[in-house]
Amino acid sequence: MGKRGTVWAGLCLALCLTLCGCVAERPASAGEDAAPAPVPTSIPGRAAGIMEDETLLTVDGRGVPAWEYLYWLSLACDRARGQPAPDWEGVREQALMNAALYKSVEALAERCGVAAGADDESAVAERWRRRCAAYGGEGGYLEEIARYGLNRERAEALFRVGLLYGKLRELCAEGGAFSPDAAELEKLSRESGEIVVDRILCADGDRAAAKRRAEALFSQLNGASNQAALFSELTWEGSDHKGPRTLKGGVFPEKLARAARELQIGQISGIIEADDGFSILRRLPPERESLLETWLRHTVEEAARAADVELSERCASLDVAAFSAALETLRNAP
């Protein structure tokens, strides 16, 4: 096993590279027909030539099945495809980062004794219902997520990680089991300003696809009983993982900054189109609650940064540019 260092969206992550040995297959006996080899069935699985349930990598020992990694890789490819010279290595690293972030949420939840219970299944079912409604019904939503290798079971598995993140957020409350200490919050407080904004950014290479995704997410927010919690969860599905931040220092294009200044605390904007994609903004108060959002996000990112990630040989050698091209070909096939 070897290790290498790599940069994931500005975060350094140690990757442990596992070179898996090949297992010889038993030759068929004379007169015995060899069983046909299984083939992947999802679009990303076929594009990569990898079975969907194969473990492609582990994050601190937690296995990431191929369908999950290829989901993140498909999203990252879509966002890069419209660029003049896509950074395919950067695309790979972004997919690995997203996989590590989700596994880090699971690990932190386990450490805090947090688990999804029977009551949470109704929340998962409701989330599924809302997603389907945003795409005109279950058939429309299944068709959309199939482009990324998901079915209902896989989508709901990702929903459950979002629920765990929300439970961790609840434990961040003052006196909670995951609450930051005064020194940590003081440090964050010094970095905050009067206008603190979070956003959902849809920045796919295909502008039309990005707009559709922004409209679907906005539709979900409008129908949510708890907009704040859902907004925090949906930011992980967008292209902007920096979390809530002050407007100082030109962190947003001026068009977005003007829109943010017009929002009341807690208010969510409409869909705003700018050069970097389609954004939905939410203004947060410069108080403990908004600082906790930032603190939890940073904690998850730190856990991902410190994680030991082991890649199978097939994962490490996957040609991302070729995968992206095959993905588009299969999606467009009649």
C-alpha cells in the first residue's frame, strides 16, 4: 500500500493507494459452459465498465460502492464539461472529496451516537415525494436521476446522510453533545460581518441543465416546512461547499451581493443567474446560530481532510475524460 498527497478543492487529503491483486478464475471444465460475466446496468456503471456494487474506495474503513462514487464523478463531469479545457484530475479529486465528506458525516454521527431511526423513514419518504413532485412525478424524477446512476434505493441512501447531518446540527446547539466551545465560536465571530450569506449554486457545464436543477431545488424549498434545515442540506448538492460567509472581500459577484443586501435575515432569494451559474441565497444572522452552521461544515471538512482514503486499482486508474465522453454518449443514445 502506498500513500500520496493531493489537493481537494483547496483541502489537503492523504490518499492511501491500494493496488488490488487479481484473482484467477476457475477455468471451465470440458463440456461445461462458462457463466456469462455480470455487466453493469446503470449509465455511469456502463461508462466506467465497473459493477455498481463493487467497492471502489474506503474512507477511514467505510466502503464507498461504485454507484456512489460514480454519482459524484458524473456530477463533477457535468460541471466541468462546458469549460474550454476541463481539469479532469480536478474533477476526480472533487468526486473523491464529496465521497469523503459524506462518509465523514456518517463517521461523526456514529461517534456522537446519532443514527437514523424508524421515525426518519417518513422523512425520507417525504423527501422522495417532494423530489418527484419537482420533476412532474416519480417517472420524471427516476429518469433524471438515472442519468447519474441512481434509483430510489440509492437516492434514499443519500437522503439518510442528509438526515444525519441535520441531527449533528441539532447536537451543535448550546449544551448539546456536539456543541463547540466558546473559543471556537469567538474565532468564527471575528471572521463574520453584518451580512452573512449561504447559497445553493447550480453550475453544471450545461446551462440549461443547471437552470433546471436550480428550479427543482427552489421548488422544494418553497414547499418545505423547515426551509432553513432543507436549505443547509441542499447546499451539499450544489457546486458551492464553502458554507455561510460574509460579503466582505468580494466573495460573490456584485449582482449576488446586491441581491443579498436586499434580503431580510432568514429570507431566501429567488433564482439569480450570474456568470458562475444559478444561485439561491439565504441571509443568516451574525449570531451563534449562523456560526454553528459554519462550525459544523468546517468540522466535516476537517474530518475529510484527515481521513485515510484507500483507492482500488480500478478507481485509481479510471480515465475521467474517457468516462465523461462515454457518459454523454450513453445518455444521448436512443
